Amino acid sequence: MKKGIFYKYIVMALLGISILTGCGNEKEESKASYRQMGIEYMEQGDYASAIESFDAALSQGVGTIGANELDIAYYKAAAQHAGGDTEAAFATYNAIIDFDKNAYEAYYLRGCLYCKQGDVEAAKSDFANAVKICDNDYKLYINIYENLSLLGETEEAEGYLNQAMAIGGEEVVNHEYRGQIYYLLGEYDNAITELNTALEAGSTYANLYLAKSYEDKGDPATAEGYFKTYIAAVPADAVALNELGEIMLEKERYAEAVLYFEQGLVCEVIPNTRALMHNLVVAYEYNGNFDKAWEVIQQYVSLFPGDEEAQREYIFLKNRQMKDEPVNEPESMENTEEPL
């Protein structure tokens, strides 16, 4: 067997793809069925079963690696990472890259894993390879910026945003992305110009970053209008709902703040659960509803036990609930009755 063919088989084995051939149509149907099962398990948070399903899907391979097999492999890596097996996720991304040196998504996603491990140089290398392969994707540059910013690599992160500006383009989406990038760079007037161009061309998304830009410029009244327009069109955006709720807090319109934070917490996708729950406790307290604040803070401390400020708030609210049996604060914390 030639070395190249042998190497191909090793990669296929790493991805979990069968080297044997079989009845093509039946295997393709089974592959699609197992893939869908894996996705459903992921949505339920059952990552072990998801991985088993993706492996079963990949085992239906008929001796080749195509777009479908790579798609399943990406899902498998995501399930491995979400399930806590980072090394297995690395192995899957490595196998994808070994098979396809132009798999920029795998370079980017592996770079994200390196970021989470604190391996800055490895992350930078993978991100550089990703944009070398795909240099015309605004979202890729923005995602890299966000990852590097979390590592404190501000200068290099902003460098990616500046590179993205070279993409150009006059489509609505180009103005949306450029407006977002100007916002991230703190160039709010330029952001507003780009976003207004997108808005005039029928963009809904532009309202979100117009709201953010005006808020950061110190004009919450204008920001509120854009937030409300955006939420009316895209009601299930947890991030936008949280930001509008924060504006309501600043304006002391606590009942409205409660409404927006509650709506954010029932969205299908919630990337900011911690911020929403924290703000909801504050809004309930300022609205005088300490019973509801107590309910939320109990959930909050169970999800985020390392938040000492929340632990103090927990003590404060529990003392209000059980005045006859006050709870002593742990020795490591000072007693306080200040809201979060």
C-alpha cells in the first residue's frame, strides 16, 4: 500500500469513517438519520449520546470523505468539547486539518480551543492560518477579535478588525458588518454612518448596533428607540433584551426592566444567562419584589457559585425571607444590605 493511501486511511479512522464499502443509498440514509439524532442529543445537552450518534453516522461512510462527512465531524468535535473532552475535540479538528489543509473553519475552531486553554501563541497561529485561507469573511475576523480580546491581546485583536475593512463591498450586509466593526473599535460616528446606510437599504440588524453606538455615546434616549425597533423585529435576541433592560434600570423604569430581563431568559439561545439573571435580581429588588428576587438569586448562586457578590446578596435576601431565623454570613465575607 502506498504511503499516501495509508495516511488517508489513518485520517479516516481518526474521523470514525468506515474504510469498507457498502450499499450507498441505504448508508447515506442511515448517515443522515444518525446525524439528526446527534444534533437532537446536543440540543438536549446529552453530549455522550450525541458523540455516539455522530460516530454511527460516520461509520456509514463508503470509503470516501466528502462534505457530509466533514460536516458530521465538525458536529462531533463540538459535542466532544461541550461534553468536556477537549483532547478528543483537538484530535477531531487535527484529523480534519490533516485531510484538508484549506479547512479554515477547523483552524479557527481549534484556535478557539487553544484560547480556552490559554495557549495564546497556538491560537494566534491557527487564527492566522484561518484568515490566510479565507480572507473575505467579516464574521471570521470579528470572531477572532472577540477571542483574542478575552485573552487581553487587544492590539492584535483590533488588527483583525482593521484587516476586515479591506473586504469592502456595498451590499447591505457589508455595511452592517463595517458598522459593527467601527462600533467595536470605538469609532461611533463612523459606525452610525455605515449602519444608517444599511438601515436605509432595509436592514433590521443595523438597529441593534445603532442602539449600542448611541448608548456608548451617552444618548440612551436615542438608543432606547433603536433597541425597541430591533426587538420588535427580532424579539428573541437575549443580548439586545438585556441591554434594553439595562437602559430601563438607568431610567429607574424597573417594571419595564424586569419585563425585558425575563424575556431574555426565555429566549431559545441565551449566551448571557449570567448577566440577565444578575440584572433581574437587581430589577426585582428596585421594583420592591423581594420574593421574586429571592427565587432568582437561589438559582443564580447554584449556577455561579464563585460569585462572592452574589453570595452576599443571597444572605441579604434570605435574611429578609426568614427574619426569625437570620442567616449568618460566612466569615470570609462582610455583611452588607446593598443590592447587587
